[in-house]
Amino acid sequence: MSASPKSSTAERRTAHLIHKVEQVVYVAVAALLVLALALALLGAAALLWSGMAEFTATEPVYRIIDRLLFVLMLVEILHTVHASIRTGTLLCEPFLIVGLIACIRRVLVITLETSQITQPEKWDPSKMPLFQSNMIELGVLALLIAVLVGSIKLTRPTEKGGRTEGEDEDAAAF
């Protein structure tokens, strides 16, 4: 059974309209991500500026690194949206990278929090449950990081002789 030419034309028009709406939404999301990225960068710069006054303390450094890792997450999401606009497909690797960065951010936050409560002058036995839950969370995050790294490795092109296919061409140029 074949479709009539009128329904086929209507289906193509509908598909074209949906594609255009999808593109507009992607561009709007990209524009909002650029604004969020600018705000996050300004926030990181402000943290860096205020952290320079406390250059011997570790907490401002952790906050700056945390904010910069957040900026990297936004950049990776923006890259994904850009690739989706360009190719019309949604790639999974950038989301895995964002997840990896998010895990690393959380490890840094837990490390800072735990280092603050385990200092001898600040230790209190009532903080033991918090310490234990932080250690469990670090273990889960370590496992999640290993899974994400393995997943990223699996989604990349197959390696031949220690190099990916694109690297073979680059190496031949030298």
C-alpha cells in the first residue's frame, strides 16, 4: 500500500516544520547557556579576585576550582548543543564527560568538608556519622568515576596499534 502524494507532501512539510522548531529550540538553549557561562565565568573571576586576599587558605582555592569545573561542565553542554545543531544527532560522550566533571567536583567538595571536620582542634565525636557518610560517598564516587571513564573509552573510536584512526593520519603528516 503506497501513500498518496498529498499525504507524503504533508508528512514532509510536517517533518520539516518540526526540524525547524527543534533547531530554534537548540539555538535558544545555546544562547541561554552562553549567558549562564558568562555569569559563571564572572563568578569564578570574582572568587579568584577575593581569594587572592586569602592566598594561604585552602577553602578559596577549592571554591575557585569548583566554579571552574562548573564552567567546564557548561562548556561541554554547550559543545553538545552545538554538535546537535550541526549534525542533527545527540552524542552521548559529552554527557559522560559532564558526569565525570560533576563527580570530580563532588569529590573536591567532600574532600574540603572532610578536611575541615577532621582537623584535631575541630574534631568532635558527633561528627563521626558525617565523616562515615562522606567516606561512603567518596567510595561510590570513585566507582562512578571508573565507570564513566570506562564508558568514555568505549564510546571513542576503536584504537589500532595504540592510536585512534584520526591520530594515524595526524602522525603520518609529521
